[in-house]
Amino acid sequence: MRDLKRFGAAAALLCALTYVYGFALMLTVLAPSGIGAEHADPATTVTFFAAHHGLVSSWYLAIYVVNGLALAVLAVAMWDRFRPYLPGLAQVALTIGALWATLVVGAGMVANVGLAAVVDIHAADPVEAARLWRVVEMVENGLGGGNEIAGGIWAMLIGVAVLKTGLMSRAFGWVSLAIGAAGLSTVLPALAPVTGAVFGLGYIAWFAWAGVALLRPVD
């Protein structure tokens, strides 16, 4: 379906933009909060949140909820691309892609509900707010990126489908496998800081590449 290809391509590019937006803000205006830092001080973080609630909330909305919804559309478009040739593999990939999208959206909802609770508590009890944020952050990371298993497996399944069918460039297939391997490697604590960065940054290029590839006709 031509419309599905277009929706999928637009969704892929939107995913790339949410990643760029997320990294850009995390490394600039959100840097004083300690978001994304391995040993951030929760007290400093919640104080920043209280002063910049709207900004932080919009950041979580973009990197999780918007990204996850776009990811769901992209997963369907990828399924549609491969199902005539590899119906079983395409269905498994769709299931894993939908699971990943669900986890990502869930992480965003947890983060923003928890953020609102932390900001409400902060004025009366900053120490309790910091304790609460530790719990919220743990749940958010568990759902949305502490371990990139779902995203890693989905990338590897797409890579296998590409290499088996030739419907996209073989280079894209091999890059998909590499990104998937980086995602799975995040389960190893010693490798997680490096492989997590490779996974996230690599997916920016992957999403953009996928968006362009979906618009090309299949022979």
C-alpha cells in the first residue's frame, strides 16, 4: 500500500528527529539536571525538575510517547514490506516491534506521571521527592532503555529480513545487525554505557535510512 509506505517513512523520520531532539536537549539545557548521567544526584535532579517542569515533561513526551507511537507505525510498515516474501519472520518482527513501541510509550507515561508527583512533593519535602524519583527512574529505565533488548532484537530481525530478501540495501541489513547487537550488549553492565550510546546514536541514522528506503519501489 502506497499510503502505508508513506506513513512508515514519515514515522521513521519522526523517530530519528525525536532521538536527535532527545540527545540535543540532554547534552545542553538538561545537562545541569544530571539526566542520563550514571551517578546523578537525585536531589539536584528534582530541584531542576521543579524549576523546569514543562521543559522536562515535553522532553519525556517527545523521546518516549511520540517516538513510541511513530515506532508502532514504522513496525507495521516494515511488516508490510517483508510479509509477501518472509511471512513468518515478518510477523515475528511486527510482534517484537509492537512490544518495543509499547514499552517505550509506557516508559514515557511512567516518567511524566512520576515527574508530576515529584514536583508536587518537592516544595514540602525535597528529600522525599528525591527518594521518589529514584523509584520512578528505575521503573522508567526498566521499561524504556536500561536494557535495549526489544529494540535490539527488532533491529536484528529487520537485518535478517533485508539480507534474505534484498528488498533494501545489504549495507542497511548489516548495520541493522550491528545496532541490534549493540542493543543486546546493554544487558552487560560493563559494556552498557558504550553499547547504549552506539545503539541510540546508530538508530538515528537507521531511522533516517529506513525512511528513505521505504519510499523506494520494490522490484
